[in-house]
Amino acid sequence: MDNLRRFHVAAGTFYVGRSEPTLLQAFLGTCVGVALHDAQAGIGGIIHLLLPEPVVASSSYQQEKYASYGMPLFIQAAMDAGASKKNLKACIAGGALVGPVDHRDLALDIGGRTAEVARNILHQAGIAVAKQETGGFFSCCLTLDMMAWNARIEPAGMAKLEGGNDIHMPSSREIRQAMARLQPIPQVALKILRIIDSDDDDILKLADELRKDQVLSARTLQLCNSTMFARRLRVESLDHALVYLGRDLLVKMVVSASVNEFFDQQSHGYSLCKGGLYHHAVGTAIMAEKLAQLTGIAPPTTAYTAGLLHDIGKVVLDQYVAAAYPMFYREMQEDITFGEAEKRILGTDHTRVGLMLAEKWGFPKTLANAIRYHHCPEKDPEHTELTHIVHLADLLMSSFHAGLEMERLKITDLPKRLERVGLTTDRFAELVDMIPQSVFESAHDLNLEEKPAP
């Protein structure tokens, strides 16, 4: 397996191919993965499903992410490649619960319903299910060896379980020193954060501030044309960006470019892959913005920024986490939250450290509160809707875009938190359907598993 090329099958897509030295991978939380292979014909692949069926009629444009549409397409693709139904074998994984589900909250068991639809379609096609592990509360990785035709289901981050003998609980002094060593977010970006927090709509003022930092200006333009944000028209200059993007999108680009550099300072502790923390941050930001637009209870640009910054405390603690991953893994098998595991192992958690960093750098109070209370929004002393929005966005990304970081969210009162922003559990699938494909597609930019040495 060490000599195989690794290929990540992103959510809402499938891959079918012939025998080749490739290991297909799908990182699954609440999503469901199905591996199919016909060893005799040398044909196989994986599909990565988000939902059981389209939420509304207009949402079926991307058919591969729905089990009801995607599974028949996936099976047909395998048949077209030369597989035989009678020889095909299936392996089903994923479908983790968002939280404890009772009869009143069955709408939250999206993974269970997706797995059920997939199983029914396989049964109707006469395809045997050789292996299945679905449900529970933890993320996993479904793999298919395209040479040996061996499908496996393992806990996400299995490769990091070795070691753990040099665990160090940082002191308050060491945490402050780690914060001091960080290259801070550029002052221009901090000024822009304060401008948007004060509802200042003067785009020329934003542009003047951005021009003061040539490096940040260049990074912003680069990000404007990156995989995640690329538009049909290439942005060639700052003036072009001002005209073409407008105030809100330009602010998002500036802050995203600043945070990208900030997250690059971390190593490989919380992340299960290179770039995982930043990618999760951007995905959470995009979903927070969409939730703010849907509910109308918070400014979308502020919600985007809060989502982008919600996990900044992890950058400080990251250096202490890598060696402690096996202990984190063991702790998370108990019925405790990730924050509680952090406090047991590190003596603090990333939300508290994030608040310290936000105060040190002079973040607006609304952003500082969202950072500190995004895991327990009901404890926000100012009861801001923004914190609830960031919490829900973080949950959606952690549950339906697993494999980026070790954090696993446990939710016990999601119906109340949905109600807090004016939503109900029967709309939860709609929220999942709002996750843009660009969030998943840009995962191809990530090194989700280190490639083996040639």
C-alpha cells in the first residue's frame, strides 16, 4: 500500500477506473461512502454521498451528491467500464450521527437515511454488500486498493496513532511565548476588520488601507484567482478587484489572504492533512456567510470573517498536539467533548487561547466572542446571533467535510440551537445542501495524505 498513489474522492463525486497502483480514499463523517469493485474485470471505484435525495427539485443539478441519483450513475459507470453486476462487491461506510437522535429529531439522521437509500439501490441491482460500518459519532476513511481490490474502513487519522510518548502540557508562560512568536495578522487586515465591524461602507477607504501593504495586496489578488474563489474573469490588478468584486467580496479576499499566511505558521498537529486547518476555516467562513444570508440575523461579511477566525487558537496550541494525537484519540472514545479532551491533555482549549489572541491583537468584541464561544454559543454573555451562526457552520463543515482535522463535534441540543437562529430540524438537510461544491473541489489542493516516496 505504501507504493500506491493516493487519490481523494471529494464529497459529491465518484471515481471509477481499471486496475492501477492507486489507493482511493474518502474521508467520511456524516457523509456516506460506497466502494464497488469487480476483481475479475479489474474495475472499481468509490462514490462520496452527502444526502439521501435532493431537498428541493431545483437542487438536483449535482446529481452525484445524492444517493438516489448518484448510486445509479455510479453503478452504471462501473458497468460501462466493463464490470459485471454479478461480480461486483460493495463496501459501505460513514453515516455518522450529527448528535443523539430521538423520534422527534429523525431529520438529523441524514447519514443513516443516505446509507439506507444506498443499500436499497445496491439490493435492487443485485449487488452484494460484503462489508459495512455505518452510524456512530466518529469520522472514518474508506479506502479501495485498485490493485489488490481490497476495501478497508479505518478511523480518520489512523496514520497518526503511532507515537505519543513525548506529550507536554504547556504552561501559561509557554502559551504566551508561543503567541508572541507568531507573525501577527497584518495591521491593514486588522484595520479592515474594524471598518467592517463599524458598518463603514466606504470601499475607497478599504482600498487605501490595502494599498499600504504591497505583499498583502499581491496575496489578495492571488487568492482571488485561486481554485476556491476563482471567477470566470481573471482579476489582474487591485483596481480591477475593486470594480469587479465589490466591497464585501474584496473584504473576504483580504482577510482570507491574511489568515492563510497565519495558518501556514502551524505544523501538523490538529490537521489530519497539510492545509487542513485553513481549508476548514475557509469552508466554515463560506457556510457562516450563507447562514447569515438565509436567516438575516447577522451581517454576512462579518459572519464570513468570524467563521474564518473561529479556530485561531489552534495555531498557538498546534505544536503541542502532534505527539499527543494518540491520547486525543483515546479520550474521544469517551463521552466527552473535544474541548474537554484538550483541557485534560493540554490544560486549556483552543477557544480560550483564541480569545487571548483576539484580545492581544485588538479584534472587535463580536469576533472575539465568536472565537471563544463557538462551541457553546448559549454561553456567549452578549447572546449574539453571530456566535450561533459560526457554531452551526462549524458543525456542518466538521460533519460533512471530514478528514481535514482531528476535532469531532458532539451535539446534544442542536434543535434548540437551530431554533435560536430561526430554523428547525426539518430544514437541516437544506443547510447541508447549501454547502457549495467549491468547498469540496478545492480539497484537491490539499495533501490529504502524504504521497509515498518514489
